[in-house]
Amino acid sequence: MISDFSEKVRGVVSRCEMLEDGDTVIVGLSGGADSTALLRVLCELKTEYNLNLIAAHVNHGIRGAEADRDEAFCKELCKKLGVQIYAFHIDIPELAKERGVSLEVAGRDARYEFFTGLAGEKGKIATAHNAQDTAETLLLNLCRGTGLKGLTGIPPVRFVEHKAGCRSDETVSTMVIRPLIECTREEIEAYLESLGQDYVTDSTNLEDDYTRNRIRHNVIPELVAVNENAMGNITRCISTLKDDSDFLEALAEELVSSSNRGDGLDTDALLAAPKPVLSRAVSRLAYDVCGRYPEKVHILKAMDMMKIGRTDQVQIPGGAYIRVEKGRLRIVK
């Protein structure tokens, strides 16, 4: 008999159209409670969706014997469940140094590079992000002064772009799904307890060295103390904000299409649109050209340039410029 937890996950999977019959799913498996629950619940749904499940574990080369313990746990769990597993070893500190990024960013990038390689052109990637993760993301973005999109937390489904192969210049998209995105940590732990399933704990998650951990250990408990249903309420809030954000994004997409004159976007058409739609249209155009979203200050500068009507430009992330010239707005590199 399928559990209440599994029914909840099944509902999210169905509503967000995460799975189709015969899918190959690469399950990011760290051995922690969240990813262990993800693998177990997907095993429950395996027959219903005729899934080909493959577990992927990354040993980051940071925690020594503890990391080796985690890898051994994942391999034993997959053996027990009859799931194929691939383990990948990489020196994340060295990678972070080479790329000039933080350990957190280097680790995330390495994982997705590994996952997409296993998924190929047709597979999907399942990660164990849950309700608390998306609440933490909302709070992090709120502290950074985000707009509406940043308040929608972690999307249930997204696509990552990557090369079709090491010898190919073709770019393909791989779907990333988060079946546990509406599940609380308490629900996840209760599910594992009902199965008699153990898991491992990453000691770095217990430290406050990372900003997300400080929010997890200090801010979230205070919110729950104020309202014991804080996580569920934040999840519902995020769902509402996402609906609003998706609606505005759709209007922005229409505006980009309707104002496109071939040599750029018509500034009169842009200025006639509501400000929230206009700002998203410019942001979307910039992202399509250079793969980076401009900041609020760049959007405001672009609006001023259009209103004044003279030739001008503003530099944006990604080595590009928003240029206004002769009644047209273009993104140039």
C-alpha cells in the first residue's frame, strides 16, 4: 500500500508533469535524509511510470573518511533496492580555485555536469530539494533585494542547458525535477522512519559557515516558533507568487514578440506597456542574448534611455550592453 507521503509526492509529480511513461531518471543521491527519501519514493512510483532509475553520487574530495562513508552507504542502499549507481570523484577545492568560484558553486556545477552527462539527451534529473530548501531560498533572495521571481523559491521543474556530447557543439536541454519540493523535513524524516530506513548526515550541514546554514539553523526555527505551520504557509505563499510571476512573464514574452521590428524592439511599444511587463521584457531579451539577467539598476537606466530617446547604452552582466538607438532597443555584445 502506498504511503501518505508517497501520495503527496505522486500529486506533485502529476500536477507539475514531472514524469512520463518509460522515463530514465538520474537521481542525485548524497545519502542524506532528503535524497534517500527521494530514491525510496521514486522506487515506489517506478512500476506506475515504468521508470529506469539510475542513482548518481558525487564524492567532493572534501570530507575525507566521512565522504567515503557516504559513498559506501549510497552503494549499499542501491544494491538493496536494485538500482544502478554511478559514483564520481572530483577535487572540488581545486575546481573552485581553477574557476574562481566558491566551494558551494563549484560543487553544484560539478554535480549538474555529472548528472547531465549520465542523463544524455533524453533522461531527466531528480534532485531532493524540499519545502525548507525553497523557503530558505526565498529568505536568501529577500535579503538580497530580489524581485517577484526571486521570491518564488526553487522551481519544481527547470531545464539545464548543456552540450549534447564532449565532441559536439549542439546544445540540448535536460529537465530537472524536484518531486519533494512541497514536503517538509518532518514529513521526510517520518517517511524514512516508517520504512526503517537510515541515512547519513553531512557534518558541514551542521556548521554555520555558509549563509544558507545560518538561515536553516537560526532563522527557520524562529519562524516555526512564531507559527508552527510556517513552512507550509511559506510553501503556499510561494505557489501564489509563482502564479503571478508566470503570468507577468507570459505578458513579457508577448511584448517581446509584438514589439520586435527585426532591428530591435520598438521603444514606443515597450514604453506603452505596464512597467512590470516592460522590465521583464528587457530582462528576458538580455538573457536570451547573453545568458545573464540584468540587475534592477540596468533596467531602470534602460527605461530612462528610452524615455529620453537619444542614443545611449548601459553595460550589463555577461559582457553585453543594452543599447537604445533610433527608436529601437537592442542587446549587443
